[in-house]
Amino acid sequence: MAKADRLERLDVRRIEVEAEYRDALIAALRVTAAGRWGLFDHQKDKAARARTAPVIAALEELADEIGAMRDTLGLEPFALHQDFMAVRGPAAADAVGEPKQAKIWLEQLGADA
């Protein structure tokens, strides 16, 4: 019974940390939607990378914590983080800009800018 209680508490904590991750991502997306580039790392801009590095590090830290909890609970990897990281990096010349991409993400998350 103790193990079941521990796993239940862990699952409650996982849900809390996932909500914290989502909130942090939405906050970063809102800044990007307002015109500040760097979150998606589409350009090789050192200043934008440096400015965004703490945000990415915080998201990575939360994602690592979530990943460990999901592993313990036997759940699938955290899809929101995987999806976000998959769209970061160089983009095609005809790709939408980061502010527009951030607005699309906010719409998909139900958190319109």
C-alpha cells in the first residue's frame, strides 16, 4: 500500500510540474509572439541565444524532472517538450517567423496571445 501511495503522490507532483512547464512555455511564447526572436533559435543570433538561454535551461530542467517522474510511473515521454524541442533550430527560408510561430503555438495550447 505504501508504494501505491508513493506513486499516487508522484503522479500528483508530475501533473503540477507539467502545469508549471506549460505555464513557463506559454510565458516565453507570449514574449516571442510580441516580437522578440530567439525562443525557436531560427537565426544564428548569439545575442538572442544568450537572452533566451535561461528560459530554455529552465524548460529543460522541468522536462528532465517530468521525464524522471514519467519513467518511474511507466508513462510515455512528455510530448509537449519533445514537440517544442523538435521545432527549434534553423528554419527554411520560407518558414514563418518566430512571432507568428509563437502565436500558432499559443492557439494550439489554448492560450492565445
